[in-house]
Amino acid sequence: MTYILTLIANPENPVLTAAIAAEVSSIVGSDQKPLWLAPDLACDIVVRETQPFDANVTLRLAQQALGDSAIDAAIQPCAHRRKRLLIADMDSTIIGQECIDELGASFGLKSQIAEITTRAMNGEFPFEDSLLRRVKLLKGLPQKALAEVFDNRITLTPGAKELIATMRANDAYCALISGGFTYFTQRIAKMTGFDFNDANTLLFEDGILSGEVTRPILGRESKLTALRKIRTERKLLKEDVIAVGDGANDLAMIAEAGIGVAFNAKAHVAKMADVTIKHGDLTALLYLQGYKSCEIVRE
């Protein structure tokens, strides 16, 4: 079997030199020159399976060679590389913030709510319980605060629009599945071009947050169910799916995907994922699939 080792830097910090790529290629025993996807930014290194062979060992060798360089490394089989379904988390993945924390900030409760969010994303207690606790703290928040947060506090993660536009241009289906709130997923999906979005719905009484959300709560298992449902409807294989997220409630869908990506994720999530992206932006998911820079759809 042939494996592909991909090295990826950040477009804002393109530090992947030819010398670094050549050194890593030599250390992992590749007999080919690196194949460049984007100059100074991303390249593939072909690694042919020999006996004995361990992809994880090869990845660790590459990471050791990279040292403290701001470069991510990932290894995967060459087959089924380009995916036909993307399942993405929203908060701290497609956007740079946790919406519920920002709602808390507008209510003077950001630190208290953010602490619960962090513990939930670290898997310290069930996501559903944490969501109910946080939403109860927001009881009394005026509905107009959601618009103020969206307009003034929420920003797209660099590469988000390019990721969705490029995958859709290549006949992939893109779904935004969030443990956050439909108010935000609907708007982010429209901004970025997702085919589908789903999340939890906040309940209001006379324009004031009641402290409740609709049931059942969309969390870890719901994300997994959504992935399987869409995959089945579109007659896809596991290998056709790429999933990306950052928290404990993303672990089930990350494990179910052909490639599960931990993006700027909590340590225990990164440990469980197939690929960890710490330095690159969301275009890293395109380079993982072998897209060249000239193939990326940009505004």
C-alpha cells in the first residue's frame, strides 16, 4: 500500500521550505521528491509500505524532524483521498468563537459560562448537561442580543469559505452540525455555502430567553447520527467522509469519518483524531485531500 505524508503550514506563515520537505522525505524513507501542492505551504511525500511498516511511527518521525516548526503533518492511505462529504462543527472550528460564551459576555457572564464550556469540550461532563446549565444562566437575555453578538463578535475561521466552496465545486456535500444554536448555524451556513445545517434551538418568551432549548438536545450522539444519515442518503462509504471539530462532543463523528480532523482541538480530542491541525487554517483540509493551491476556489 502507498501512503501519503502531507506537510502543511499556515498561509499567513508559509515556512515549509524545500529544505525542510527534503529532510522529512529522507527521514521517512521516501524514494520520491516531495510533490508540491502550494509553494512554501503544503506538499505531499509518497511513502511506500515496507515490512515492517507502521504509519504512526512514520508520522512521529516526520513530527520529530519538524520539531517546533509551525508545520502540521498527516499521513493517510493514498486511496479515497478526495472526500464527498464534509461534516463540520461550528464553534471554534468554522468560526473562531464559542457563541454561547459570547452571549454570556453580553450578559456579563462570559467567564462563568466559558469555564463550563471548556470543561464540557474537555469531556469532563456530558455535553447535554453542560448546555442546559449554560442556557439557564442566560435566562432573561433579550433576543436582540443574538443579532448583536453575531454582528459584532463572531468571525469566520480563515479558510472556511475556501474549504466549502472548493469541496462543493467538486461535487461534495457539506453539512454544518453544531451543539450550538440554529440562530448562528443558519447564518454561518449562508455566509459560507454549507448545503445543510442543524443545531439546538433557543426558546424565547416575549422576546426574552426562557433559559431552555428544544429537546432532544443535539450533542455528541446526534452529530454521529447526522453523519450516518447523510452518508446513507448519499450512498457513500466511510472513506468518503471527512469530519472536523475541536471538542469532546465531536469525537464520535470524528471516529466515524474516513478522515477525522481535530482542528485547534483540546488535547484529548487531538489524541483520538486521525489528523491534528494546530498551525494551518481550514484550507489544510483541502491540502489533506490533495487539492493544489490553483484548484482552491477563492472569492
